[in-house]
Amino acid sequence: MENKQKLISTSSFVIALTIINLIVYHFSLYLYISQNVDLGTLNGLLSLSVVFVLAFFLTSILFFILFLINSVIAKISISILFFINTLSIYFINNYKIIIDRAMIGNILNTNFEESYDFLHFDLIVYILIFAIIPIFFIFKVNLKKISRIKVFLHGVLIVIISILWIYVNSSTWIWIDKHAKNLGANIMPWSYIINTIRYTSIANSEFRNQKLLPNPIFENDNKMLVVLIIGESARSQNFSLYGYKKNTNPLLSKQNIVVLKNSKSCSTYTTKSLECMLSHDSGNDEYEVLPSYLSRNGVDTIWHSNNWGQASLKVDTYQDRSSLENDCINNQCGYDGSLLNKLETRINNSTSKKIFAVLHQKGSHGPKYSERYPEEFEVFKPVCKSVVLNDCNKDSLVNAYNNSIVYTDYVISNTIDMLKKIAIPSMLIYVSDHGESLGESGLYLHGTPMIIAPKEQTDIPFILWLSDDYKSKIKGIKNLKSYNHFNVFHTTMGAFGLNSEIYLKNLDILEK
Ligand SMILES: [Zn+2]
């Protein structure tokens, strides 16, 4: 029998795939354009056309090149891209994320367990419709024997026509340049390809040896313990200590703490904020970070982490989530309470005069706020259990989030109680890495670029507690107009009585 199945030329297939790519995965791009230009005007329509042509040109060239290499490799690669496109549009549509370099960093720093948090029935529907059907089409089509010269010439023709169109419409360039970040973040698959390259090239350069900071001088030989609790996605707006109407700080409100008003994060994502807290100079990541610096200079340094995202560290004791779990007791297993496991004994056994302990919380990490606290901390009800946050009504979402704050309140207060028991001069710093959006202006989670980040993502709780014997040694707390992550490094230096050319007294919150 003769095979009647129609064969399609490679060039037509590339164009068909490019058009599928532009129709299926670019809803957010068109939405963004329609919200930012007036499509009733000629210039608006030209802007749309230039972005469309640009996206068409970039994508078709990639596909042409893949087919010129080998059609099987091309089909597999494009299928993988369509699959990743599907995941991208799922997150863009459901969480309003912007795929930029920082967001790729967040994604690459997310472990399997966290990404499992995002699994939801909707995602399966997305995969079926937007990935499986187009991929089925890709493999169903039979191609004519490829004529490489023809395919190459067709590719060149598309490049020439596209460039001419973009060139002729140069009046739209200013608008495109102004919106380049958001447009680029929505052009699939380039948004994640380019930003992954940008992220990994910068991350790799960070892996080169961090430069050492100048050695400090110890101004005293006093015993001192500093505990830094790094919060996660906690916003000051939901702390009763910052004026929130619901009582989310039942325990801390009874502790003798200092609440630093008007505190801002330096970024809206974990990695960058940690850099700001732990580096001496505005988040300069070329140098060793605070824990490594202190440890290298004889401060006994402990890092307990229930989270990720810090730069490489050299400390005396490092325990991550799984090693903390080995020692966990009763209902704190799997929650931030396990950060305190064996900490008291470890501190009591230290022979060092100066001890620095960092506890990196999982805090209020979304979207499953309801899984961040043991059951008895579910004081606000009902709670949202879905990972598709706009499925939940606002109250149940805020309730779940508030419960995670109530639990953080407990963890901090418990740490203070531990410090009282240890009874050596000590200071506790609690500061969140960034805030969180809970649906305000349609935004959820965090990671919005800093220039347009809403205050929900940048207004953070920043709290100090000083032991009585330490309080008697200092003059007081500086009343600054605002506080931020850069205070952490220098305040810790000051508390240990460390001086060096990099110590900035004006960033030290303590008056000595
Ligand atoms: Zn974070």
C-alpha cells in the first residue's frame, strides 16, 4: 500500500511551531502590551507588531538552527521547551511572577520538596493542554527530506524581513526599551533561557574564592553571645508589634524587646537579602560573609538552617534541615522549632568567649502557609490549604499566613527564653529577609523587582532583644529614621567589640 500521509517541508514546520509558540505561551505578553499601550492608536498597534515580529524572529531562528542540526534533536528540544513554557505560564498566570534573573535564582535554589508544594490539579490540566497536545503534534508530523540550503535561506529571509520591520518602526523603540524587562520576561522560551545564562554566569563568578576581609581587632575580651534569627517572608504589617490589629505576637509582646520601626528589606528575594545582611558593604558578594569572617577570627560560629539561599560559608558548626531533624523533639519536627535543637548545649559547651549563632527560618514561606506551623498554632481559622492562592478567599489565606507569624513569634520568644537560661551577656536580632504579598493588587508571594515592589514585600519586622547584663554595658539603641539589612553586619561587629576598617559605626544600631 502506498503511504498517503502528507509530508510537510521543514521550513513550513518551523513557521507553524513558531506560531504555535506565539499563540499558546504568550498570553501574558499580549496582556502586558494591551495594558501598557493604547491599541486604539497606530503607534500602539505598531508597538504590538514590533514585539510580535521580534518574538517571531527570535523563536524561529532558534527553531531553524535546531532543525539545521538534526530534525530529531530539534523535535526533542522544542518539546522540552514547550514543556518548560507550560510550567512558566502556569506560574506567571497563577502567581504573577516575573521571570527575571532573580526569579531564576529563586527557582534554581528551590529544592524538590519546595517545588512539590506548588503541585496542584491545575498544573496537570496546564500540562495536558499546553504541553502534551503540542508535543503530540510535533511528533505526529512527518517531514519531507530536509534541504539544508533551502531551510537556511528561509531562515535568512525571515531575519531580513524581521529586521527591516523593526527598523522601519523605530518610533516604537523608546517604548520597547522602557518596557524591555517585562517584555523580555514574557517571551518564551527566551525569558528563562537568557535569565538562566545570566544567573549561572553570575553565580559561577561568585564561586570563585571570596576575598578575605581585613582582620579585626577585639576591643574587649568580654563574653558575648549574638543570635541572629533570619525570618522568611514575614511582613511587619501582620505583626501586632507593628500595630496589626490581630494578636499575632502573643509571646513577644510580653518580652522586653526593641521593635525597630520603619524597617525595610534590601530586596524581595532570599538570596539577595541574605547577601545584604551578611556582607559588610551593601550586599557586595565578592567578600567573605559575616559568619565566615567571625569564624576565621576566633568567634565560635554556628549556623542552623531550615532554609536555603546563603552564600558559601565557613563556620564551626553547620546543621541543615535534615541533620536538625535527627535531633528533633516532639511536635517541632519539620518546623522552625527544630532550629533550637541542641543549641543550648552547644552554646554551653563552647569554650570561646564570643559565640555567634544564626538560625535561618522557613518562617512564612508560601504558598503553603498552613504547613509552616504545628497544629496547635492554628489560632486563626479557617485556613487556606490550596497552593493556588487566588483560589482561596482572602481571609483564609491571611489566616494561614497569620498562624505562621504566631508560630514565628513562639520560635523567637523561645529563643529569648533559652538566652535567659544560658545567662551570658547576649543579644538577639530577628529580621525577615523580605515581606510577602497576599493578593494586594493581584500580587502573591514575593520576588517583584525592587523598583516596583509593593510595601507588603519590603516592610519587614526587625526586632532586638538584649540581656540585662549586656544592656548595662551599652548606652542605648540609636533612634534611626529607618533600619535595614545593612545594620545587621555592623551591629553584630559592634556587639562583639570588633573593630576594623570595614566596620561602619553609623550602621551599628547600638550606642556604645
Ligand atoms: Zn525569602
